[in-house]
Amino acid sequence: MKLTAGAVITEPGNAAKNKTGSWRAFRPIIDVEKCTGCGICSMYCPEPSIAKGKPAKVDYDYCKGCGICANECPFHAITMVPEGKR
């Protein structure tokens, strides 16, 4: 499926079928020193694009940059940065 400008994606988990990372405005960066590998970020990710581990790993091909992971991380190990910055 090719996404066009104004495309609406409404169902959770749809990124498994469509690489959606190309239109992300923000990307999550994991602080490896703070990440405990608890998996809470992975549990809350609506497009399972975060693999549980120490540290957690983000699959940027599928991450939409919603920021839920950063909001839910109890250790503040995830920072959302504008796309293109590291």
C-alpha cells in the first residue's frame, strides 16, 4: 500500500504492513545508561516498533514518532528529538 499526502491510518498495528517511519517528525532516542530493559515502552508502543531488551531497540522503519514510549518510560530513558538530529 502506498501512502499519499493526507492518508489516514487509524487501526493500531497497521505499521506491520506499511513502513511508516519515513513521515515521522520526531524520533525516540534511548539513553542506554538510564534504560533498565523493563519493557514498559514496548508494552505501550501502538506499533510494536520497540523490542524489549537492555537497552530497548527501536525499529525506525515502523516507528511513527508518537512519543508514547517517552511518556510512559518510568526511568525517563527515552527522549523525543526532531527527525534528522541525533
